[in-house]
Amino acid sequence: MKASVRLFVPVTLGLFLFAGCSSTATAPTSPSAATGSLELTAEIAGTWSLASIQPAGREAQAAPAGATYTLTLADGRVSTRADCNMCSSTFTLSGQTLNVAEAMACTRAACPTMAFESAYTSILSGASAVAQSSTTLVLTSSRGVLTFTR
């Protein structure tokens, strides 16, 4: 009995991890395919550090001290570190609108900042208006506002 349990648990966990990593999202779309997006893509490409979030109808909150929240945009892919979790997805850029596919694949570790992480990933997913300078990236949507710095 013990030998079958020792085999069952790793196999089951492996299947869950494999199923969680599979994606039903459409194939990645290059942001360069979107009209008028080449300049903006080059300007926002790279890694940004989260400065604050402001969920809709609430006050802005700084990123938690000691936690790392980053956003990397490159080649139609978005990856983000949300404290002890990693998420990735595809994005498109059309004019001043960044659209992050809502089916982001994320690890599910129990980080000490889970409530903040949940708000962050909810605001990040979907369409957002982009405002950008050389050192600041602001994503605004009906879900809230994310402010990043370089």
C-alpha cells in the first residue's frame, strides 16, 4: 500500500502541474503586427519594477516591502514576478492599448502577500491604456492603475 501511495502522489502532482501549464489561449501574437505599435513596443519593452497599484475605487498601495514585483514585456510575451510566484502570458499592443491575455499561467505558491498579488494580477490581465516616459510606465483600466518604474 505504501509503495502505491508513494508512486500515486508524485504522478498525480506531475499531471496537475502539466495540466496547469497547458494553455488554451491563442498563439502568441507579435506586437509588431498591430498597427502603429512598433514605436511604443520598443519604448516599453524590457523589465519594469512595480511601484504601486490602485484597484478601482480604492487608494493607491505601494508594493509590499521585501517583495519583488516585476513586469517584463518582450516579443509578444509578458512575464511577471509577483512576490514568490511567476506568471506569463501573451500580449498585444495596438496604439496606446496594451492587452494582456486574461488566461495568465501562474505558479501558485502561498506568498505572504497573496491579497496584494491577487489584486495586481487582476488589474494586469485584460486591456489597459498605456502612459509611458523613460522611467515610468502606467497601465490604466476599469480594474485599476498599475505604476511601474525602471
